[in-house]
Amino acid sequence: MHRLSHIRLPQLDLRRRAPALGLMALYAYLAFHAFSGSQGLLSWISYSDEAKVLQVKLDARQARHADLKARVDALSNDGLDLDALEIAARRDLFVSDTNEITIWLDP
């Protein structure tokens, strides 16, 4: 037994390993936020899907705007379309002659 007392087992020296452990913890923290942080990969995918939905809404609004602009141009003084003016007056203002019957058909 006397001979075994001279054998020293390797001890865990925290002072030497602390920088490596700290660096590993920092890498783990950065990797976690690279995937699930507010600007991480998962958020980027979510933002990409939201951007596609918003682009579809924008396209629909632009088409509606173009339609309304065409209607305004048709009713402007420069290119006054009398038929369009008459239809708009009948539809919006309920203007008609006294002896006239108007039947509206859905398109």
C-alpha cells in the first residue's frame, strides 16, 4: 500500500479549463440564437412567409387602385364617357326619369 500512495490521479483543474468552458458556453449561446433568436433562421423563415402574404395583399390593392383610377379617368372632364356617367348616376344617385323602370342585373 505504501507504493500506491505515490501515484497521483489527475485532478480537475478548473482554473485551466475555465476559458475553454466559457468559450464553449459562448458558442452554444450564439448557436442557439442563430437558429431561434429574433433574427435567427426560424424567424427569417417566418418573415419570408409573411412577406409573401403581404405581397399578395399589395398586388390586390394595386389592382383595385388601378380599377378605381380607370373609373375616375372615365368620369373626368378630359375623357368624359357619357355612358359611364349615366350608369354611375343611376347606380349611385338613383337618378332616373319618372316614366322609366330600371332593372339591375348582377354581373
